[in-house]
Amino acid sequence: MFGGKTDGPPHKEIDWMNVPNPTPRTEPRSKRGNPESYVVFGERYFVKQNANDFTQHGIASWYGTKFHGRLTSSGEVYDMYKMTAAHKTLPLPVYVTVTNVDTGKEIIVRVNDRGPFVDGRIIDLSYVAAKKLGITQNGTANVTIKAISTTTVHNQPQHIATIQQPNTSGNQAQYFLQVGVFSQRKRAEQFATTLMTLPVKPVIITNSIQNQNTLYHVRIGPFHTEDQIEPVESHLMEQGYTESYIVKETPQ
């Protein structure tokens, strides 16, 4: 956990803004990381059987170089450049959203480790996750964490217009915020599912043919005016989605 004498940030510059949130998916429970209970510093912790409707408020911290390359509680190697985290009682692995209460910034992390074992702290973020949430300078922050139900996530495609062409049959132009372009439909759907965890709906996927190749465009919209897009675009930029741009579709 952050605060150890030999812990800290990496000694090299990294492109942390372009590290994406992980895509929540159903995974088997770790054989190593989910005992019924365990004891650390004389205190016993009981591991939850599931994370259904789990929400928690408290202090987030982070851990970096001291633990980089070591095994996590789930048996995976800790990589401070990935969007992961440690929690005392959630089943491993599990995906959660972490919201910085003071700034409103939100990230998604995959919990695959145990900790932090410091009073008052509820989650330990990897260095990159903490950097994206804006807490590396102070070391801690007030956060809210919410477990993501992968069952819900995988049942959401009915809310995503998978391969939908914009409806421009009326007289009014429509505006979309294009967030990503993919050559593979599966990757576009995964990216759209990640966006669905943010308050930026509706998310749609459209396709086009360029040089005899099919491209899949992940967009948010439609909007009637460009002004309506500005708060959505600002929110996405705060979450690290910096490559979005406005697309205007006119009636045929």
C-alpha cells in the first residue's frame, strides 16, 4: 500500500492518459484469492461470496514500485501500469467503478489483490489507476466504489444499437460524438459496453465501408445541437477519452 518507505511512482514517464479502463467480463473466482476468511495484523477478514449491489465510501490509496512485479493475492503478477486494485473482502477478481468524490472523476478497475490494511482505507489502486483518478500527488482521496455486475453488463447490448445507422430521414441534422473506430466488430462492442458504465448514454455502433474494409464507429448520440455535446465531451475527457470528435449527419 502507498506510504511504505520504499514505495512510490515509477522513475520513467508513462502515457497514462491513454491507458483504457478494463472491459468488465465474467471471470471464474481465483483459487488462491478467495479463502472463506484470512487474518492480517491480528484482524480477521471474511471474503464476500459475491459483489451484488456492493457500494462503499471511504479513502482510496495507491501502491507502486515496492510491489511491482510481485504476486498479488490472486496469484497474478502486480503491474502498476494496469488498471487494477486491492480490496480486503470483495471476491477476486471483480470489476468496480471508483469515483473521486471531490472531483467527480471516475475509473473502472479490476480488483485482483488484497489490501489496504490501514484503518480507514477501503481500496488500494495501482499507480496508473490512481494517476487517472488524480490522487497520486496527495496519496489518498475520498471515493465511492461500486461493484459492476458482469451479468448486467453482458445483458446490456439491447441498450446499445449494435450496428445502427443514424436516422436522418427527417429534415433536421443530427450530431454524434465519435469516441472510437475499430476494424473488428467485437472490439467495438467491448468498447461500447465500457462506455455504457458511464453516464453518457445512448451509445450506438455504426459501420461504414472504406477501401473495401468495414469500420465500426462507437458513438454517443444523437444530439440536436453541438451545444448538447459539450458537457458529454468534457466528461469523457476527464475520464481519459481524449480522442473523441463531433460528427454531423445530414438528411439524405
